[in-house]
Amino acid sequence: MTVPPRSLVGRHPSVETVLDGPRAAEHQRARLLEAMAQVVATKGYTATTVSDVVRAARVSRSTFYELFESKEQCFVEAYRAGVQVMFDDVRSARRAASGDGWEAQVRASNLAYLESLRDEPTFARTYLLEIHTAGAAALDARAEALGRFADGFRRLGNAIHPDGWGGTPPPREAFLVLAAGLDQLAAEWVRAGRADRLPELEPTFTYCAMAVLSGDGPHPTDA
């Protein structure tokens, strides 16, 4: 039997160390999270059943419900684990480029994000498409992920403008619009079957990010 490649979820420290450890068979939670990532990537969230997941994880249905209240809870936990790995990849790329100036950091961050999704097309579908079909808790997790990326852009902007953006920094919502807009463009490429070409979007991503991070636009006043 061919073993599927480890998903982005499976690279999270709390999952990977257990899956690769000598007591992996005893750690059903990690196996279920990895199985959820694999099955949803293949079948889609709506079509995925708990039976599918426990079969892939090789655990019992009763064990699943001892660990998770629902399919949605397991899916959201798997999603958050994958987001953390992707966020760490982006942060590491930005730090590696820190000596080359802020534009290089923006490019490196965007390329790392796009390459993470290209290299893990199964998680790309989960992150960009399937998350919208999984209920209120999943949408909360999606908003949390977008907020983290938006805050990453804002922190980079604050580093670029140590004197305070010339007096008035852009509102946090501007960075959220940036993060959500970039995600939506990536989602359209994944939906169109172009996940393998996602890094080609880096120049567009960087153009949009630099437009916000430059701080040249008018700033809305507080209501």
C-alpha cells in the first residue's frame, strides 16, 4: 500500500513528533488530525465522514468521539495546525531576508506563503476553499488565520516606519483587506487548477503589499 505524503498538518510539532515517535500507535489524536487533513483533501469537507477519517487513521469510532466532539472540531484543529506550520514558514523566510531590506522581506514572505501552498496542494484546498464549508467554528478559525497574517504585515510596516508612519498609521482593517485579498487571489488559482503555479503570483502579491506598507495612501479618520 502506498503511504500518502505527510501533510502540512503532519509537520506541526505536536503532530509530527508523535507520528514519528516509537509510541505513535498510542497517540490517536495526532493520527486523526493527519487523517482528517488527508481525507478532506481527497473528498472535500462536506463529503468526508467520521467513518472515513477513523478508517484512514486506523482507530475506532468510539476513540474519535472520546477525543473530538464532532467532525467539525477535528477539522478545525487540523486546520489550525496547518496554518501554524505555514505561518512559521513565512516568518522564517522573512527573518532570513532581514539583512536585505524590507522589500526583500516582503518578497520572501509572499514567496514562502505561495510555495507552502504549492508544495501542499491538499492543504491549499483545505485552507482556501474547504474551510468555508465547515460551519461557524471553521469560519472563526479562518478569521483568526487572516488576522494573524494581517498582523504580520502590520508588524513589518511598523518596522519599516519606526517613526510612526508619518503620524497616522493605516488602520488594522487595511492589513486585513490586504491579507484577505491575497488569499482570495490564491483561492481562485487553486480553484482553477493552477496550484502548481502559485509562486507566479509573488510579483502581484508584493506589489499589493508594498502599496499598503509604503504608507502613502490617505488614512481614513476615526468615526
